Amino acid sequence: MGDRKLGKIALFEGQKIRRHWDEEKELWYFSVVDVVEILAQTDRPRKYWNDLKTKLKTEGSELSEKIGQLKMKASDGKYYLTDVADTEAMLRLIQSIPSPNAEPFKLWLARVGYERIEETEDPEIAIQRALTTYLKKGYSKAWVDLRLKSIEIRKDLANEWEERGVKTSNEFAILTDDISFAWAGLKTKDYKKYKELKKENLRDNMTNLELVLNMLAETATTEISIAQKPETFPENRRVARKGGGIAGNARKEIESTTGKKVISKYTFKKSQEQKKLKS
């Protein structure tokens, strides 16, 4: 099975699946009828999908609530409102369609679910899997060691925030942006834009120095929070800015001394392409 990016079209076994990148939510949305046509192997995908939606609602499935609508280009060149689903909803939908093409996805989901149970019982398994995955992708051992340490530091910070009453994903995102802006001068989304990233993980595309400074910012935030025990969200934001500011001062000093910008256009993909050109 192949999935080759081609503008706003994904190719699955030679057939087109329309998709849309939501920059705000950082999610891909895929045309449901395009996926249904491939999986159900039907020349009436809209009817199949309408019947399936009715069946799912009757069974009490919440999947239909996860379906949105976006204007997508049709074969006649015009744009029409089309049912779309993000990756998570699409994987759930795939499980509802009996198809040989769906089996690889179902097996993958089952394996991932089993791995999550294993990792909950023994976190070292998750670390080992992450190590293996990064090395297989071509990251250096030194970088991987640094990246795994950054994951540990991030978890410590997340635990501290929860202790201080930070609960929602939106609050976590705001505090993360506060730290990022304080040390890098860029919020997370702008940092990703600068590196020309979309779905890719920002930290997976940082240089050693960027990672180290980000780790310093988060470690400092954790230590300040432990010492000052902020009780409100605005107080947590002030602590996040202080922690980020410590790394921000280090960044400025490094840049002043070396004459080079710390925040780089580096991405792992670009580094691999450069290696190929040199070899």
C-alpha cells in the first residue's frame, strides 16, 4: 500500500483521496467518500456512506459526530461541501467497513493498542521502542539520547503543571507557547512554520543546541514552579515565562558570542537529503 503526497491529493494504491491540512488544528482531513469508494470497492460511494452513517447512528456510534464538512474540488472542477474526517476518526471508520484493504489498518490498530497497554505497565518499553524507532529513521545515537532526555524533562514539567491545577490541553498549549516564545522568540506554531513543518514533531526537527535550550527552559520552569508553587493559571504563565526567559538569555549570549542564530531552518528531512547529495 502506498500513500504519496501530491498537493492536496493522497494516492492510495493508485486511487486519489482528497485531503485538507488544517493549519490551526494541525490536522489532516480526508474525504470520507473517497476512502469509502476504495475500501468498499463500490461505484456508489455516497449511497454506501449514507447507509453506513444511518447504521452507525442506529447502533449508537459517536463516529458521525466526528465527521465535519469542507469544500473540496470535485471531478468537474467545482468545489462542493464534502464529508471529511481526521486521521483518528478515519481509522475508526475503516474498522466499520468490511474490506480486504481495511485489514492492514485493523491489525495496525490492534498492535498499537497492545503496545500502549505494555507501555503503561512498563514505561521502559516505551523508551526502548522510541530509541529503536529514531535509530531506524537515521537519527544519530547522540541525538537520540538527547531527545529521550527531553521527553523525560517534558513529562516532569507536565506532572508539575497538573499538580498546580493545569488540566486542559488548551492550558498546556498556552504554557508551552509561553516557554517557547520566552526562549526562542517564537510560539510553537510559528516555530514550526519557520522550519516549514506541518504534521512533523517540532522537537524531532531541532538541532542539538535547540533541544538543549528547550530542555533548559522546561527544566527551569519545573524548578521555579516547585519553589514558588503557583496557585492560579496566570501565576503558572508567569513561571513559564521566567523559565523560558532563563534559556532565552542563554540563547542571546550564545548568539552574541558566536555571531550565529540558534533558531535554525534545520529539519531531519533536509539533513537526510543533504547527506544523500554528499554521498
